[in-house]
Amino acid sequence: MWNSIVITNNEITNRDIKKIVSGEKSAIIIKNFYEKRSCKQIIKKINSTNIENDSKQFNHIGPFLMNYTTKKEKYFQNSKKANIIFKKIFLNVDSPINKIKLIISKVYPNYEISETKENRMSYASCTIRKHEKGKKVPLHKDNVTYEGVEYNVSKIDNQLSCILHLQETERGGKLLIYNKKWEKKMEKFREIEFGYNSILTKNIEVDTVESKTGDLVIINPNYLHEITKIQGNTDRITLGMFFGIQNKSKKIFSWA
Amino acid sequence: MSDIIWGNGKNIISKDSFELTVTHRQNGNSEEYQDTVKIIISDVDLPGLSDNKSNWEIDDLQKVIVDSFLKCEISSKTSDGDLICKVSHSGAAGY
């Protein structure tokens, strides 16, 4: 059955991860992974600090690699700036980045999870996204092995997406994840600006994950997914990072 | 403003040309474009393909262009009707 694995004790196993990698399950939701109080502190810090967004088009803090597929130099320059900002934002709280890395490293005890660098330049440690009322994210996949081929992190066997919900919505802003893995032949269903035509998910099983503050949601982002329109007055604020698993070298890369 | 068409790479013809299956056309294009057109690449912005044309091999184009969704900004047309374009990977950017 295409549904989520819900964890309430903060402990996931390698078997849980295998289930989302293979497509047996849609997502892992770790309830109350991060303290709500710390989420509020982070939001307060973001709101009280004059932080420049990564682009005029998106309300993001930190660069998102997929927006820089052919602009590596710019990506690493912006990552450097963003990583300094993240250190300031997380100064007086338990670092959510380290907490997420820790839980992933526990699942892969024989793998080395290290700070990911390329030519001595660091990748962005995360992206914080603020989606406002009326905003939705169209049907898409994230696959660094396809669109990020110019980056070393593309040389991986599996990609995981980790999303920490820093602020939940009043209504809407739900993650819909479909039991449909991306294949290159689906590129003929692309939309001009971003994502895919919804014809691809017609009659396909779907799981719905609600936005709840403090929850960590882990998915295999190569399965088609989208975010429904945000309703109500509360923005959907998330912290996202990717992990790439390289089996041969037993290494885990993280980036955003 | 130049005409723009989008579609999926079909066949590689040479080290700098290919056939495109056209799926989308910009509103207000000055010309009509058929469902299959020949593209001659003048400039690229494609992950996995160097900016320097002299480095391109058919195999590289095969990997990067065939089946991919591409944006073609048309700068001119040859006397045979082939389109000379800047080719980029459309719609990769995240939200």
C-alpha cells in the first residue's frame, strides 16, 4: 500500500529507508523531530534579520542547486554566503542541519557522512523556503543525476530529500506524492516553466502529507510530487536538504 | 524579441544539429513552426555540454539532447529553413 511510515520515537531504520528508495512506501514522517519552540525561534530570527533572498523569483534563503545547473561558480559563491547566514540563524538553537545529518548517519552506520565540497568550495547546507498564501509547487521530481550532471554530487546511487517543517499552514500546502517514478521518457510531458503535466498522475495512487511544525519528512524525490495551494494566512516555511548515497565508496553527500 | 519554441530532442544529425519535436510555441511568434524542425545550435546552456562547440562529440549531444525538454530561441533561419538557435534546458529550475 502506497502510504507513509509514521515514526513517533525519532528512530528510523535502514529498512524504512529501503522502503522509500524502492517505492514500497511513499514517505517517512518523523513526528515532532524538531522542537516547536526552536522552529519558532528560527522563524523569529529570519523575520528579524535583513536576509537577502537567493533570487527575485523565489522566496528562498540559500541557493537551490537545480536553479544553477550550468552556473556552478555562482552556485558555490552563493552557497558560501548562505552558509554564513545559516550559522547566524541557528546560533542559539540545536542545529537542525546537524540533527538531520545525525539521523541519516544512524541509518547508514558504515557510511561516512562528511561536509560536501567541490574544489574546496562547500555546497549549500540547506535551503529555507517560504511559500505564501496562493502559492503552490507544480508536479515535479528532483533528480541530481539527471539535471545536476556538472556537479560531483550527481555521482550517486540514491537521492533522499529531507524536509523539516518550520511553520505549518492554516490550510493547504500539503505534499502529494505519487506512486510514479520519473523516467526520461516523461520529459515529453514537461511544462515550459517548471514541472510536468498532471496527465502523468491520472489514476496513480497518491499519498498526502500534511504540513505540521516540527515534523521531518523524508522522500525519494525521484517519485513525482507536488505541493497544493497554500490557503489561510500562515506561510509554509520549510528547511530542505538532499542526501546522496554512494554505495561503492560508502559515502553520503548532503547539499541543497 | 526572438521567436521561441520548446520540445524534445529527437535525432542527432551532426555535431551541432538535431531534430526537435515541437510541443510548445511562444505566443506572438512571428512565424509558424512545424511539429518537427531541424535545429542548428549557435549557443548552448545545457548541463553536461561545454560552451565550446569544438569540444562537442555526437555522443555528448546524444546524452544531453535526445528526449530532453529544450528551449530553442531562434536567431535566424538558413536558406533550407533550418533554425539557428540558442538551446537551453527548459524548466529545470526548482520552486
